[in-house]
Amino acid sequence: MEDTGRWRSVPFTHPATIDALAMDSDLKNKVKSDLESFLKSKQYYQRLGRVWKRSYLLYGASGTGKSSFIAGMARFLSYDVYDIDLSRVTDDADLKMLLLQTTNKSLIVIEDLDRYLADKSKSTPVSLSGILNFMDGIFSCCGEERIMVFTMNGKDQIDPAVLRPGRIDVHLHFPLCDFSAFKTLANSYLGLNEHKLFPQVEEIFQTGASLTPAEIGEIMISNRGSPSRAIKSVITALQTTGSRIGSCGVGPRLSGSTSRRVSEDSGESGPLSGKDFRKLYGLLRMRSGRKSSLDLDAGEAENSRQAT
């Protein structure tokens, strides 16, 4: 990609792929199928009289893989990536100009859109109207074969006008780790398909305890020389979150017997204590959300309701 106007070109060398992400395999296949269908749909969009573009919303807590997913999309499509920081955009006209200077076959990204929208009461330079026009206004058609990607931590408090079909076509939820995602991470980071501690990890996940993929990944990287120690450290971290959830009255507290089994199942040195883990990785946050979702049909359903 050449330098154009206010855009500065840098090599894109992010190694992430969609296949390597800790996501449900069926969900990954649906996403790849949706992207492949988009690539082949130029004539279809022209026949409909619609701009050949597609918009994705990735939402979930920090550390759940949204940015890595964007990198994986870019590699899968072989598209350029345009990353827009709204805090550095001067006004609506400036945002429009940035859009007009993007090229075809590109991924246009705005991360943490929910935080920017939450700051609208603080008189931010780009208006809600400017953002809506950026998403599907008349100038959004000045180019084709483009994908827009927006990320949010959550969408519950977002104006429905931002989320309506046409502005957002695909909603992808990035949840905290479940046991299936943990196994994917263990395979990627530690080369493990099975381990004698896996049943215990699954049992703890079933109590409602969880961490983000980023948190589990960092534990595994730090203990990659000993897979058993890495898994025990994950168990300790999960127990820490599970205990705090239980003490807050919003979920079960893990029993002491679970903690004892960690030491009994392995002859290696014991896992990090909860105190040591917090020192190394920061205070763990409570989060909810277990199931991945792909709302590929959300736009069609909404249009059907409007038609009736």
C-alpha cells in the first residue's frame, strides 16, 4: 500500500490466522465461508444495487482476541488494513476524507467504538451523525470490495442506529475462555492434545470461573518449559477468579478439595499461589459470557420484520 494523503504505510506482518484463534471450529468455518462468499459476490451486489462492502462488529471483553481476529481476516483476504483512531480525527469532514483516501480490497478498522460513543457527552470532535455517514452514507460507496470492522467491549448501551443492518452486517461475540477454547490454547502454546489435568480444568470451567484467552496464553508462555506447571498455574488462576465470584454472591465458590487435587495429580513443583499470580499478571477481573455467536442472519431477519 502506498502512502496516500494522511495515511502512512507500514508493512503488515502480523502472524495471526483465523485457524489459530481460540474460537469454536464451526464458528471459524462460518466466518471463512462468509468472507469467501463476499469475495465472489461482485455481480450479485451490483444486481442488487448495493455497494460491494460488508461490515463486521466484534464485541467482547479486552483480551478475547478481537484484534488478532482482524489480523487473521486481513491475511485470509490479502487486504490492506486501514486503522482509524477516532481520537485523532479532527471533525466529520476529516473522517470522510480518510474514508475517501482508502483503496479497494481493504479492511477499514475502528477499534473501541463503544468507548468513543460513551464519550459523546464530552464534546468529541466527530459527531454520531459523522460516524453513521462513515458507516453507510453516500460517500461510503466511493470504492468497492471493502470490509469495515468495528470493535466494542459491549453493545448493550449502543444506539440501535449504529447496529442496524446495513451498517453492521455480521455480529461476532468474543467470549471468555471455555474448556474448548482452553484446549485450543493448550495445543497451540504447549503442544498438548490431552493431559491428565484436563478433566480438572474442565470441572473448574463448569463452575463458572474463566479467564480471557490473553490471560491464559500469557500463563502458558511463561511456563512453556513445563506443560504440567503451565496447566497447574492456569488452574490456580481460575480458582482465584472462581473464589472471588463466589464471595461476591454471583457464582459458586470452588471447594478446597479441588485445590488439593492439583498438587496430588502431579509430582512437579506446585502452581503459583493466587497472591503470586496477581503480582505477575495483575488483578483478575470478573467477566461473564460463555458462548460464541455469529449473527450472519441478523440483517435478513431485521429486514424481514421491517417488510412486514
